[in-house]
Amino acid sequence: MHIKGVTQNADDGEAIPNITILTKDGKIGTATNHSGEFSLSIPHSFVDSYLFFSGIGFKRDSILITKDTNEYIIKLRSEIYVLQEVYVIPDSTLFTLLKKAFNKIADNYPARPSSYFGFYRESIQDENNEHIDFTESVLHIYKNSYIQPSGLPGQIEIMKSRKRKFKNSGSFYLGGPFLIIDMDAILNKRKCIDPRHFNEYEYQFNGLVSKGAHSFYSISWKKKNSRRSINNATMYIEKESLAYAEFAEDNIELSSQPRVKDVRISQQVIYDKIDNRWYLKYLTYKNSHTDKIGNKTRLGIVEYVTTTTQFEDVMPIPFERRLGQTEPIAQKAEDYSKSKWTDYDSIENDEKLAAIFTFSPQVSDNIFHSPISPKQHVRNAFFTVLPKLNIEYGISSRRIDIPSNPVSITFIPNKNTRLFELNKSDNFTEDIFFLETLVGYRIRKNFNVFYSGITDIGNKRMHSSLWNVGFEYRKNIKQQGFPLFLQGAVAFTSMGNYVDMGVQDNHGPFTFNGKNFNSDKIEFDYGVKQLAITPEFSIKKEISRFWGVKLFVKYYIPIASKDVLRVKEKDGFFLTRKETGIDKKSETININNSYDPWESFEISQFNVGIMITFN
């Protein structure tokens, strides 16, 4: 049978969106749309049973399903906190209360590292409320001590996950699971609760309120000089323990970002208590924004509930199993398969969760069964590759010296061409500093294949260039906080070091090595081309989730070397200019010196440097 209806606020008759609707066993359900409307098909066996309605801020209610009625109006009554007393307290007393709550963190929250398992969901919808992405996961979360957290206060591991990408959003969405750590106001000592920053905020005491058997101090806050209402953000502190029990922020407007505008967020964090220890139990985060490119509206929703806690003998998550700081969770999740994910036992029996989560298990299952276009499958494959790229920029040092000896070389392209007299008398020439760029693709957490290029900095008399292709292995040696890596790499290297011999007029086109040189100006330099195997050792420290610093040393082991005179066209379009290298033993080259200029090159085998890495 098919039933439909609308949910309304019993106080004012306004429609209520995002109300979760479930049968008693939780196996069938849906959610109301933005107009408070719902539609649901259920078997006839559910006649004379109850349908349950729940949502944030409203009492849970139910209706009896009858065979004679298929359209319902459900009026829900508000209930989060009930005001017990209304009274005014001086600012000094309010600040004293806030300071006491902050100082009680050591008593109320885990003093040692703690571990959590929980159910996580993230979704992205477009302006038509159609899904772009939908991902669900079971997560393992490690958190450092609430008393003395490190620079990176937590780690995340995906135990299992499934995803469905329906269309291309044109954007990456990163860091959703890390909201479980970032939105933990106690773990991160959020400024609004830290006495050192009280002078940056305005606070308002709303009174003593009750929820169930507990009483809470209700306190709203906002940044000084902020245009938003102070009532948009409220914290609840339990009266007995002075533990922070909830942070709720609604319709907070954020400043525009490089790619998005009209950013508004609503978020709620709820803590629960086990054996006098409080921990983050529920989290919801909603972010609506408009893309500057295309002017399309997006709504992102993140939801999480903790299902299992561990406070004793907790160890950090091994680096190899951690979710990377910049890895979209969708890249770790498997494409949806019902056979690989058969139940929602961790959330179906949680009544509080039914009031917080936007999508019921049945609605979620229906979303996963929605079709995907073949074109989107191709896009999904592309976006699987892109996040695994890593980039590094830096400066390296390697000494390359040429003594101050005069050099005279004659080049005769062929019998019918005028010869080129090349003379150079330079002072001591050296290359020391180089710009280095690396682009890598991380095959696995610890393995990276890469290409890197090196060019010298500002030396007009010498030109040095190099490229590497290789693979790298890394090992994290710092389990808490931001990782510290020991890294080893081996690369195949091609490099060239050349001394400028000047530019000469070309008195007529000539052909050499199958190339026709018809430019008015010809540039010459002489130097050494080498192939090498290059081992590298480095230490890398991640400074934040997005970048780090690497110190490295390389040693070049030559496997082939060739002394050449390089001939290049100076004029014309840079992509069509001809160039060739001529072995110094060629009959077209005469060395007019009593010594071999190429033997004067002194090239160090060591290279050291520093790189800025982008994870």
C-alpha cells in the first residue's frame, strides 16, 4: 500500500523538512522533503502497526497505519531542552562558569588516547535536491589525550565503505571524516571555550534547561563585531559535572572562498557519557554554497555516530591504514554492492540517531540503487587517479666547476658549408644551486613513482639540466601527531652540463644529423651528457594536512657518459627550433687547444636539498 502526508510544527503549523520516518523495525522508511512532504510504499502486513516520526528539535511521535487511510498530517511538538529557570547573571559570574568548565576538561574527558568506531555518511546534493555523491563508511577513530593533544590530534581508518557517484560536481570534497576530529571543540580547545580568547567573543546566558534527567547551562556566543545573531550558536554545559554536552550552530554565514560563495553552515556536536567520561557521540554538519563557476548551488551533509568506545590500551592507527589528510573518502570507498554491505545494525536501533540523521536506512538503500550514467563511470575513474598525485618544489645544491682555461673549437658541418670558429676565454665557472620540481603518483600508501626535473638558477655561462624517473618507499617513524617519514628512492637519471660558447651568424642553411638548420643565428655550447642510477635518502616532516618539508641527499652513479658539442637554432618559434648534439670525436670537430676542454669538467656526485611537499 502507498501512504503519503506532511509533517507540521504543532506550534505554528509550519512544514518541517528532514523528518525521519521509519517503521517500528526500522527496515522501511523515508524522510520529508523541504516542504515537509513524504511518500512511502509499505507491504499490507504493516497495517495496524505504527509509523514513527523523529527529527532534530522535535518530540518523537507515531501514527497507526490503517487500511482506510493513506494520507496523513502529522503535527510534531518541539523538544530539545526545557527551560527550568530564567535569570540574569553578571558577566563576571558567566566568565567564572566558563572558566570552571574549561578547567574541568581534565576530569570529564579522556586523559589518555582513546579509540572509537562509528558509522559515517556524507552526501552532496544539487539545486534540484538530486544526489551528486553518496558515501557511507564504518570508521575507526583514534584521538590523542583531551588534556594534551598534539598538533594532529587524531587519526582515521576506514574499516569498510561504499559509495555512489551519480554525476560530476566539478569539485573535490576533502576532509569530511576529519570533521569528527576538527569539530570536537574539547579536543581542539576551540577558542570560544578557551579563557585566553574570551575577550574575542560576546556571551549570553540563556538560563538553566533540562533534557531528560539532566540539567544544563545554556550559553550562546558569537565573535565580537560579527553581524550574525548571538542565538545562532549555543553550547550546553551539564550542571553537575560542568562538562560540555553539546555545541549547536545554525545558519552561520562564512566568507566567500576562491571557488564558492554564499557559504552557510549548520552543525551540531553532541557528547555522551560512559563511566564519567564524556566523548563525541553524534555529529551533523551541513554546508550550502554556490559555485562561482557555473553558479550552481550545492548542499553537503556529513553525519556520524559513535557505536563503540575504547579507553584502555589504545594504540595509534598504523600509518599504512590511515586515511590520508587530503584523500577524499570516496577514493577509498568501494562502488556500491549490496552483497558487501548487508545491514545497518550499528544505527537502526538508536532512537537518538533517528532524530539526527537526514536519511533513514531505507532511503539510503534506495539512493544506492539509483542508476549512474556510463559517462559518469568514466569521470569517476579519472577522479580516482587525481587525488593520488603529489607535488614537490625546492632548491638543491650540487657543485659543477669549469677552470678558467681558453677554449677554441672549429665546427665544419660539411664540405660545402662555411666553418664556425668557436672561441671562449672565461673566468672560473661554476653551478651550485638548482631549482627542483617533482610530480609523483602514490601507488600505495608507502610507494610512490615519480618524475623530477632540475634546472640551474641564473647562470648565464653554464647550463645544467636533469630529469629523473624512479620509485620511492617511505616509512613513518612518528605514530602520534603529524607523520615523520624516512624515505628511500632509486631513480634513472639523464643529465647534461654545458658551457656557453656564444652565438654566431649562420651564413647559409646546412644539414646535419638529418636536421636542416636555417636559422639566422646558431648557438653553441659544449658539455657532458650522462646517464646515471641515483639512490636518494630523505627525511620528510608533514607540517599540516596539506604540506610538509623534505630534506634529501642524492648520489649519482654514472653508467654512461658522452662529451658533446651542442648546436641549437637561436631564432624561430621555440617548439620548432632544431637542436643536435655532436660527439667530440666527430670528424666535423677540431679541438685547437693542446688539452681536451671536456676533461676540465669537475662534477660532484652528491646533491643535497630541501623541498616543500604538497600532500
